[in-house]
Amino acid sequence: MSSMIYESDLSARGRIVAAALGLFAAGGFRATTVRAIAAEAGVSAGLVVHHFGSKEGLRRECDERVLRFIVEKGESDAPAEVLAGAANPFGPYLARMLYETGSSTDALFDALLATARDAVELGIKSGTMRKSDDVDAQAAALVTLGVAPFFLAHQLARWAGGDALGGISRIAEPIADIYARGLLLGQSRGGAGQ
């Protein structure tokens, strides 16, 4: 299946995944029912279970599609743009799923971290990223910065006149600038005057 946004997938399976991504993002995994997903997708609850086995199986499919999108994006984009690019279609889903606890959430975070680690290592090898003393923490920071705006979507919407995506888009360039050039001027790592 293509890595494009899944609204264009008109199959019942594709509609179910698109509905689940949206409903899980809006209400969380635990609060979202199979019946609500089925209704949103225009199918029966039985068909959801037939395709995915359970709500947990559907979540695994959603997570896998998000991760596949990130991996495929990483094959064509610069490392610093990979997680930011994935945040556009999947940011609300990632923020909600990573906020919840459980083994599925842990697995999703670990997979994002591994993808970010690969992106950092590729960026270091290609000379587009500076190597940190702690590459693993550098990767965790990329994941954190990529998802953080979606945790603050309500506040960013307030700040941007009611438009959450507009607020998130507006801060995307300054975040990319921090990636590319850093934040502070003229200070050594030990602080001012050292």
C-alpha cells in the first residue's frame, strides 16, 4: 500500500484505518469504540473485526502505517525534515497515542526513537547534522520536538486566532531554524564567559 494519506484509499480497509486514525487522535484509543470507527468508515463493526481482529489489531495497523510513512519519507527527505513531515498528517494521532500508557504506546515510541536515531546517524554521515555527545538523546529530542506542538494544539490555536494547524504551521519554520542553526549566539558550551 502506498504511503500517501489514507483518505485517498477508498477500500473498506483504507476507510477503516483513516477513521481510526482520526478518532483515536480526537478521543484516544481507550475511549474510541469499534462501533464508532465502523460508523465513521461507513462499514459494520463486524467488518472492522474481520479485517483487524480487534481494536488493538487496528491500532497496530495504524501505528505501522504511520511508521511506514516516516521510514519512506526518510528515504527521500533530509533527516531534520522527516519527523516534521510526518507530524503534518499524523501529529494529532502521535500526540494522543504517545500520551496514553501501555505496551502499544511504548512500542510506538521505541519505533519512533529508532527511526529518529537512524535519521540522526544518516545526517551525521552525510554532514547535514552535527554529532552530539549523546546521539540517543539527540534522537529523543527530535521525536519530542516533532510531537510537542500537537500536545500544545489548544494553546497554539488560541495564540493563532483559533486555528490550531495554522499555529503549528507558523512555528514549524522557527523549529526548523533551531535545528539548522541553533538557538543561542556567541556562547560556548560551558556558558557565557568560559
